[in-house]
Amino acid sequence: MQPASTPLIEAGTSAYRRVCLALLIASLVIFANLYAIHPLLPLIAEHYQVSVLKAANAFNLTSLTLGLALLVIGPLSDAWGRRNILLCGLLATALLTLAMAWTSHYHSLLVLRALLGVALAVLPATAVAYLGDTVSRNALIGAVGLYISGNTLGGAGGRLVGGVLADHFGLHMMFLLVGGVSLGGVLLIAWLLPPPGNFQRQTLAPRNVFANFGRHLRHPLLWPAMLLGGLNFLIFVNLYTYLTFRLSAPPWQLGASALGLLFLSYLGGTFSAALSSRMAARSQTGGMALGVGILLLGCLLTLANNLGLIVLGLVINSFGFFLTHSLANAWVNQHAEQAKASATSLYSVCYYLGAAVGIYYLQSFWQWAGWPAVIGAAALVLLVNLALIALLQWRSASYNADNSDPEAMPS
């Protein structure tokens, strides 16, 4: 265990840039492997001769196992450390995607995608906690914003590359190429990433693990932010899922490459995540509310039948979503009093379970009245999010006053 007096890394230093680059590459690897098949759901339905909704399970199941795995990997990270667990999960990610290149049956693909979710969980379980152990408090929000910027690049790049490769070389060759490049990324990350500077080991015992989870869930400043993250992602990612179904049908009839290009709209989130530290200096809860409002505006814009306006709506969606996500994720790490990886894992559990259940929440609206009903259902959830942010604002003021914490982060 590192001594508690080990100096933390400050923003702007070469060590800070090295850490941020390593986690940026890790984000590219993890989220490219998670999302590469997202624009390919119509192609998967055709290739394996299954229904469109059943094809969506190849993506949905990965989000589900990812979320559930966080309940285990977060406590393991608190007990064993961050770096080695992260590297093992990244290696397993590359190998599982390579194995998908040889799947000939849909159920085999589902099994591998379910196992992939477990491997992918290492990054959301460890990354923010690793930063909390390694960089200074003043540098943390900026580092988290840069890390989440990498999430957006991995998500957009994975979908774009997946769509282009599948269109030109086929589904299985796409898996082979993505897995091979990921393997190279793992080697680079292992070289760049230093051990965390002030890791505080927790006892790995079921009683201690459940006590930490219970403490986090009872904390008045944590559970609303966790629920906010889950509901926000429930809407954001599943809008893309149903939009691929909408735009692959007449009158647009977009192919996998064109659907993959839609996800370049994630670059709006790259920009807002990087700006999150500036917003946090003014008001974290205000920034979260602004992000939700911007996401709602983008959702309404996608009601248009003009493809250009739909794409603009997606860019606005990404900007708003990732602004809220960056601030909420950092909020949980800042306000968790101990076992920070477990707290971050609980946030990510809500986040990815939101993605997993969202497709079923929106399905009935999609079948009832198509895209307008999906947007109406999304608006209802986003109004709940605004209420959660108002609750966080009120509780933060009360909690800081009761605890007289002069270093409390601005709300």
C-alpha cells in the first residue's frame, strides 16, 4: 500500500498528462468494444435471422452484465487496487472480441457479449476511483472530464468504425480488427499507467462490502446522483437504439456505415465533458440541470423529419447528456467518504442498468405510436431528473451547513 503522504499529481504536469492519456486510451478500448455493434443491430437481425428486438439483446445484454459485474469489481478494486484489475479486464475485453470473429450462432454471440460486459466493467469500476487516489482534489474534476471525453470518443469511434468495417468486410472481420487493435491498446496502457498514489486498502469481506454499499446508498448526497446517472443514460443511449430502427426503414433506409456516422454526434459530448470543470467551479447542480435541459431540447429536435435536424438534435443531446454525466460522476466520488470505488461502482451500476432496462421501457411507446411516443416517454424521465437535481441542491446546502465543511465542493 502506498503511504498516505505520497504527493498527489497536479494538473498540468507531465505525470498528469500521462495518466489522462492512459485512461483516454482505456476509454477508447472499452467503449469501442461495447458500442461497435450498436449501429449494426439491423445487420445482426438479418445475419442471424432473428427479430430486430432480439438482435438488440446483443447490445442490451452486455450493458446488463456490465452493470451487475460492477457490484463485484468495485469492492475487489477497493481491496486489491485499481491498476492490475483494470489491465486484466482490458486484456479479457480484447480476447473476447477476437473470439466473436468465429461465432456462427446467435446464442454463441450472446454468451460472448455477456462475458464481455463483465470484462468491460473494470473501467467504470476503477477509473474515477483511481483518479481520486492519484490526482489532487483541484485536478479531479478536470481529469474526470477528460476521462469521460475519452468515453465519448470511444463510443462514437467504435460505432463509426464498426459500421464501416461491417459494411465493407462483414460482421466477423469487424470483430477481428476491433479486437486486434484493442490488444495493442492494452500494451500501451500498461506502459503509461502508474500505480495510484494514495490507495487506501479496504478489507474484502462480505460484511464490509455490504456495509460500504449500504453507507453509500443511505448517504443523502449520493443516491440521488446515482439515480440521476441511471435515468439519464436510460434515455440517451436507447434513443440511439430506436433511432437506428427508425432510420434504417423508409424513407431513409440508411445502411450500417451511415448509421455509424450518426454517432459522430457524440463529439458534442466530448466538448461538454471537457468543459465540465469550468461549470463545476460555478455550480455543479446548476451544470447538471443545464445538461438535462439541453438534452430535452435535443430530444424535441429529433421529432423533425429532416435528417439534418435529427443529426443536430443528436449533437445537442450528446452535449447535454455528457455535461450532466461528468458532473454527477465526479459528485459521487467527491462526496463518498470512503470506499470510493464502491461508490463509483454503484453510480455505474445505476448507469448501465438504466441502459439495460431503457429499451424495454421505450419499447411499448415505440410499438404504440412510434418515434413521437418515444420522445414523450423520454421527456417524462428527464423531468424526474430535474427533480432529483433540485433535491441534490437542497440537500447539499443543508449537509454542508450541518457539517461546516470549508472545503466542500460548490453545489
